[in-house]
Amino acid sequence: MPSTDVVHGGLVTPELRAQYENEGYFVLERVLTDEQLELLRGGARYSVDKLDAAMDEAGVDSIGINHRGKRYFSNMIYRDRPELRTFLFSDTVAEICRATLGDDAYLFWEQYVIKAGDPDTEFSWHQDSGYVHEDHEPYLTLWIALDDVTLDNGPVYLLPYSRSGIRSYVKHITDPVSNDRVCYFGSDPGVPMTAPAGSIVVFSSVVMHRSGPNLTDRHRRVYLAQYSKEIITAKDDAATPQGSFEPFLAGGQLVADV
């Protein structure tokens, strides 16, 4: 359990902390400022251009789970756009991390997830931990809506702990067509996380989730920021961190260089 010695700012209530422990997630609606939202949207434009350029150079229309004009997963953009650090290491994010991970936190991963208007833009059931390996403590995902998320433009669907019965890593199978890693084949559709732009869906890396297709004529943009309470190392190399692992919180205090 996170330490109770640190004073929280009131954004994450005791009820939300209990929901995270019991169900693996909670939602904070409209918590980004207008300036933060525009900052993250600027990074989204850059991330699409960067991936399109990489596909052009390689002469392909897909790289891994990225598909040109359909869906984009562009990571570690903050290394190209250091202004994103003002959000990644903000007081708002610090409060969320303290309430879920505890007094110590590292930035683990950062990426944009952008879906164009295309019926073939769904993403399969998985755990975020399924894209790492089984030997780590669950980490934290902030799924940040940069546009209003509706049932039509590809919301994330979560399977809370009480519905999946799962609170730990499970084995994933790679889909040979989409390259998605898949961990659930049941009939439960999950709970859709529809929310206005500027909202954050907060969930554990072991919560099973999927996302539906974008059936509109506009992009659905999401920014993902992930944090861990430990340095997660590569599967076969305990000396090599997997991810970013910049220190963020130490003893509840902000230590990141913004």
C-alpha cells in the first residue's frame, strides 16, 4: 500500500484510491489545463510525422504494430520534445503516482496512441505488462484523452479485477496479422472509458484492456505516460533497464529535472 505520510493535494480521493486497489483503475475527468492539453497535442502531431517519415524511409506501410493512416504508437517523444517534461513530471502526475505507487516513482515509458478514422483500428485485449515480461511489479498507466473520447472513436475498454478475476501478469499470444499481443478471448466486452478531452484514465499494468475502432472522420489522440516504483530490467539482462527510468519521486518528493 502507498505510504500515508505524504499529504495529497485532494485530486485523488480516498474513494478513488480504494477503487484502484479493488478494481485496478479510476478516472479523473477534465484535470488537464488548457496549456497542458495544447502541449500534448503538439507532441501528437510530431509523433505521427515522425512515424510516417520512418515508414517512408523503409518503404513500408507498417512497422511493428504501427499502420500508416490507421494507428500509431510513437514512443519516447519527450526525448525529442523536452517541453513535454513539464507535464510528465508535474504536480498533478506526482499526486497520482503517490496515491497509487507510493513515495518512490520512476518514469518508465511514454508514447502517443493515435487512431485515424478507419474501421480497422481496434486494438486487442492485453495487459500493458504483456508488452514487457512477467518478472516485474505492476506499474502505472495514465491514459490521457487529447480529444473527447466517445463510443464511436475508439475508447479504451477495461476489465476491472472483479470481472476478470486477474490481478497479475498472464501469458500473451501474438496475433500474426496485427502483431498485437492478446491475453483474453472471453465474451465480456469490458467497461468503456468515455471521457472529455483533458481527462486521465488511471489503471494498473495488469488490468486487461482493449480499444475499439475509430469510426469517425477525425483522429482520436491519446497520450500514455507510465510510471513504476522500481527499475524494471530487460528480461534477459538484469543490468539493463527496460524503458526510461528517470527518477521522479524519492521519499515522496519531486526529484526530476524539469
